[in-house]
Amino acid sequence: MRNVVVVGSQWGDEGKGKIVDWLSSLADVVVRFQGGHNAGHTLVIDKKVFKLRLLPSGIVRDGKISILGNGVVIDPWALLSEIEEIRKKGIIVSPDNFMISESASLILPYHKEMDEIREDAAGKKKIGTTRRGIGPCYEDKVGRRSIRVMDLRSESNLDSRLENVLLHHNALRKGLKKKIYKKSDLKKRLLKIAPNILKFAQPVWLKLDEFKKDRKKILFEGAQGILLDVDHGTYPYVTSSNTVPSNASTGSGTGPNEIGYILGITKAYTTRVGSGPFPTELKNKVGESLGKRGKEFGTVTARKRRCGWFDGVLVRQTIKISGINGIALTKLDVLDELEEIKMCIKYELNGKKIDYLPATSEDQYKIKPIYKTFPGWKTKTEGIRNIKDLPENAKKYIYALEDFIGAKISSISTSPERDDTILIEDPFKI
């Protein structure tokens, strides 16, 4: 029995919802360790649709404990709204099955506004954030001025912490000719919701230690793809946290030796939301077809996703960076109607062939993909649950992909339905 970390191996939107839902049914505890309500996933349980943004996927299942770790940034109003939303669908959320790290930083209204101001001012050079205040909140965290969950326990402490953080933000707002925030107004709003947040607050690191001693199976749930990692992604077109699986340890308060298996969710093609380099992007009918068949729109923002061929160079790179043990290949059925399918196996940069993504965005925009072409299978794979039943050309593509990226494919998803999965190995039992 081992604890499992689930991460996206591309730019996010790889179909983690379905895979994480399946894994959460096997786990005892589900932990979110980074990000905020900027990344969502959709779960379908007994024909009920749940669009989760901040809550871990375990929350919709009886008998599971769901946790937001210290690495998560929490908009308290958005969280309470999401809790109320799923309560209306019959889901119980209580301190018995949901915990928040008392060390987690809070996203406050000035974070969201600063996010919007920066994106609007950037024009064509905008990052493509979700404008939910994630980045500015992480900035305050690193700058040691953020308001944390624990600060809501004491009015005098909250008063002092707000004075410190508003000294910074109001100076920026004055320079931008924006209305400054009054400490008294913000404190009043926070104290009003404090009891509803604090009832879930726990020293999560201590609770996780208890769970480990009790031999509970823990699933660490990443919110975004590795290519959006602030250190290892396509910087500066990235998120503001570390999305790599090693952050599951830092973002929850448990040792790296407690992580037994890293599962990388990988789409059978590539998508990206927002701005930034995308070497294999298809701005043609094939790209439009992938987007339409794959229903490529964001769960949280409803933004249309850019689509392209599978980039083996990128996925191989994220596997090496993150130590992924196995791949859950998703949306294979989206490729069913294509005459031919391509996989990027190298790049060309300034006339030279390279086998990795260069670090600067200037070079990332310049690179040209070099493809290997595979014949399509032109037959339905949707709903297939045994690898032997896949068309021969589909199997050839899968085995070539597996060989190139250097990681075992542990499962294959053939439709959005939870049971339409070809299971090759169970991460909790390896």
C-alpha cells in the first residue's frame, strides 16, 4: 500500500477529474496541495454533475476525508459558496470530512483586483490568468505579509496583519490611482465569515501524521499541469505555485518519503488555455475538430482551449523533472475519426535539432516541431475497457507513445464515463 500523487503532465486540463474520482474512491484521504479556485474539474457521480474548483474530489464520496493543505491559497467567500453549492446537491460537508490547514493563505478582494489590473495593463503580453487573485496572493505569502487562516482567530492579530498587508497594497493602489482599502471594512467582512472558516481549520501536518500511523491511503491531488509550474513550466506563462509532485510534500506538511507512486495524467493530444508558447498547436480544421470532439472548454472559466498534436518532447521532459512512475492516458477516443495522427519527437531551433524545450519564451516561440506520423484507426474506441479490444493502429500509437516518453501507461481512458477505463495497473497496489 502506498500513497499516490496525481499531477497533470502537460498544461493542465488533461482530464484529471475522472481519474482522480476513480482514485479517490480507493483512497481514505484526499489532499489538495497547491493552487486555488483557478483550476477546476468535473465529476459525474450517479449521473449528478459536480464542478469542483477548490474542494478536493473526495468531498463527494461518503467516508472520505478531504483536506486543503498549507500550499493552497483560499478565497474564503468562494470556498463557502462552493460548499453551499454542493450541499444543495446532497453532499455533507462538515469538520468530520473536510479540513483546512490553519497555515493556508487567504485570497482577499485586493488580490483579485490587482490580478485584473495587471492583465488589463499587459495588453497583448498578458499571461492569461484566470483573474482570481491567485498570483498576487502567492506574492504576499512569499513577501511574508499574507493573511492566513489562523489569523482569523484573534481580532487584535488580524488587525495587525491587515495593517501590514494594506500598507503594501494601498501604496500600489495609490500609484495606480485606484481606491484604497479601509482596514476596518475588510476586518469587519473577515470577522463575519471567520467562524464558518475556522470550524474547518486544523494543523493539517499533524492530522496527516495520524492518518499515516493509522495506515490510511492518501491521495495528493494536483490542480494544474507541470508545464504551468513556476520553476519548470513555460515561464512567464505559468501559474504562481509549484505544480510538480514534490510540492505535495511541502504543500501539505508530510515527508517526501511518504509518497509512493506518482501518476501523470496525460492527454492523447495537447491543449493549452490562455497565452504562451505552444509548439504543436494546430490552427486549422484538425485543431478545431479536436476541440469540438474533446469539448475543450475550461471548467472554471469556460475559455476555449487551444489544441494540437501530442508533444512527446514536452511530456518526456515533465516525466524526468517530476519522477512520474506511470501515465493515465486520457481522451484516446477523441482521435477516433482522424485519417492520420502525429506525435512531436524533436524540435528545430535556428536550424538545429534539439530534444528538449528551451528555457526562454523567445526560443519557445521560435521552435518548430518535428513529427512522426501514424495511421489513424477510423473506428470507435469509446467505451472500450480492455486493451486487447482496441484497434491495432490505436495500440501501435499507444505503444509508440509509451516507448518515446519513457514511462509506463498505467491506464487508458476511452470516454468521460468513469467505468470506460482500461486499467493496466493500480497505483495503490503496486
